[in-house]
Amino acid sequence: MSFIRKKKQIRFEAAQLAESTSYLHNPSCGWYRIYPFIIEEKQDFEELYWCLCAEESIVLALVDIGAFRDDALPEDALDNLRRILEFFNKHGKEVILRITYDREGRGMEREPDFLGTVIGHMQQLGAVIGKYKDHILVVQGILVGSWGEMHDSKFLSEERLRQLLRVWQEALGDIPIAVRTPQQWRILHDDGAAPGRDKIGLFNDGMFGSLDHLGTYGWQRKAEAGWRGQWCREEEIEFTGRVAAVVPYGGEAVGEALESSVSPQAALAVRELPNQEKARGNVSQFSQSEIIEELRSTGVSYLNSTHDARRLQQWKESLCGKPGVWKQKSMFDYIGCHLGYRFVVRKAELTGKKDLALKIYIENTGFSTMKEPAELVLFLGQRYTLPDDLCGLLPQETREITVQLPLDRKKIMITPPQDRKEAACKRMVSLSMHRKRDKRPIFFANEHLEDGGVKLGVLSWQE
């Protein structure tokens, strides 16, 4: 594409912007695995180092504090937690943190008898955790319940939930907190509250285990259940997606429940399913397209890479069914590559005659949004920081970014040749992005240059 004026010509040769199928190591999204700790035990960090997965930038630190259900946490235990968080910080891992009294499914038995003990532990833990806030993606749960998942606990009444959340928020500061179900989120908020303002999100360790995700969803319409009730699957998916657009959401995908374990409500709901669903016999089954669509609709940013082995193996053995560059890729590869945000530069073009502008079209093909501000940098002989940062761009949406170019060739760093018989001087145009607060690179799903940027094309000037 070129634009010709009197004695002048500016030409832009656009690059081939093919979509990549590579797994991108971008901040705050991707696969993770669990690293369990007992808070009173000292860790062998040299051995732990060899257990880290280089391909994953997120870890879930599961910290058991059950030994102190009746006592304050001693300083040496708090120091052990401090060392754990420092270790992951040193090795560039973002942490999903879950602290729990129970890792055996015995929440009622192992948690404290008194609410005041839990509150005291929250205050002690917050003093340590807050110092690592820039490296913690989200804190899951509020300490209580089996596996820290906020079920099987004596502290789940609305009054106690709200009190514990308030204390936990004060202790943690701006660190996002995730609760286990959408119903719990609504119990903790007034009717009609908008998601995101208080950084309270969701996590789901029962994904695809059954039609209702092992009790995560209900069976009544919102109008019947009310704000504090469990809503039906369709409405909970939509609600979860709104929360996940502003607070990171993820968890575990589990194997399907046995048909014999289907609840009467689920069996009744089968009547309303499409015929192809009924034909499967097991209402907990999901097709590839249904799984991908739900991951996108709920805005999943992170998933456990090792559990549930049955479900993950199924994904590894199945093609994703998507066209184009993904046609021969497995479900596992497709899902992994689309966790969180995934930006693809689709097109770059030069427009205008009097006022030259470079237009860049970027699509978010991921399952969720980017939650933190980033800087887009255009390189054209020198660096230009662009005002748009793509934060909040929804899945499957495309943003057009317009960059006005000055007509003065000196300002766009293109010097005309001294010998007019020479070929026009050329400059490569590239685009890169990094997270604003720590300059960590954010890669596009295109072929990368050595500096991690994407070549948009070549701009040339000739007189």
C-alpha cells in the first residue's frame, strides 16, 4: 500500500501476520500445579527447586495450618510461610495461595471451634502475605471448610461468611480473594452488586464433574431462587463470566461423575436438554465444543495441569475440532494456549492521504480478559508508547488501534537517500507489549522477533 504526493511517496509493506499455536508464557494465566506445605515444617528449597515446572509461570501453594486449630500461629511457622512465598518470588512464579485447616475432607473436625481463632489467624497471616502482594495472583477461600473450599464448615452462615471475608480483606489489602461458588459470592454482596470493585472473585474445583459442576450450579431460575440462591447452569455461567472479566478465575477440571450419582434435580433437568445430550445417557458428559465454549463463557484464566488425570488424558487424546491452524491440535493444547487472554495481531495498514495513520487490528482469542494495565509500544526507529493497553478486551473481540504518523520524515526516523537514484530508505515497524507495573513482557500469538515484538511491516520513504 502506498500514498503518493508531489515528489514524495510513502509506502507500507505489511508483514504476513500468521497466527501462532505456541503456548505463550504470559503473566497471570496458564497451567499450574499444586505444591503442598505444612506450615510448621521447614522446607528443603533445593529439592523443591527441582520440582518446579519451567513451562508454568503459576503455582498453587496449598498451606496446611491445621496443627494450630486451637492456638495462635507461632513466629517460626509464619517465617516458614514467608520463606515459601520468597522462594516462588525468587523463581519468577505467580502464586495462587490457599491456606486451609484441612487437606483430608474433614473440614468440620479440623477447623477451629471458635470464630475468633480463625480471625486471629487471618490477621497473623495477612501481615506476611501482604508483603508479597505483587506476586500473588489470587488467594482462594477463607481458610475454612474441607480442603479450604468453603464447604463442610460451621462458619458458612451469611453473618459469619461476611465477617470472615471482611477480616480477610483487611488483612490482605488489595490482593484478590476467590470464593468457591457464585452463590457464596452473592451472599457476600448486596442484591445487584456489580462484580470487581472489591476484588472478590471465584474459583471452581469441580469443572465438568457433572452438569452442575459438582454442586457449583443450581437448578432454579434466578427469578425463583432469588439473589442468594443457586441459579441454574445457564445463568450461573453468565454470572461467573462477569466476575471473571475483572478478577482471575480458574480451578480444576475433573472426571465425570458416575451416572448413579446424578441428583433428582439433574435428572429432571435432562428433559430440557437437546436430544443429542439425552442420547448420551450420562448428563455429566460434555462435548469438546461445549467444554471450550464454557471455558470461554466463564472466563477461565488458569487450570490445574495434573488433576484430574482422567479428564486431562481425555483432552490429550481428542482433537479440539477448531479450524485453521488449530485443526490438528489436541483439546489439551488448545485449552492451554487459550487460558486467560491471548492477543493476535490480525492486520496492519497505512491509511489517509493528508493525515497518515497506521491502523493495527488486535483480537483477543483467549478465554478471558487481561486484568492489569499494560503498555503497547510501537517501534519505528524509536519507541512510541501507545495510549491503548488492551486491558479489558473481551474474548473474541477485536480492537482497532490508530497511530497518527507525522508527515515530517525526520520525526518518523526515515532519512531520504543522499543519492536519489538509490532505493528508498526503509524502517521496520514492530509492536510489543509489557505489563506496566513490572515490565514483564506480554507476547502476541504471532511469530516473534528476537526482542519478543511482532513485525507489522516495513515503512519506506522516497522523494
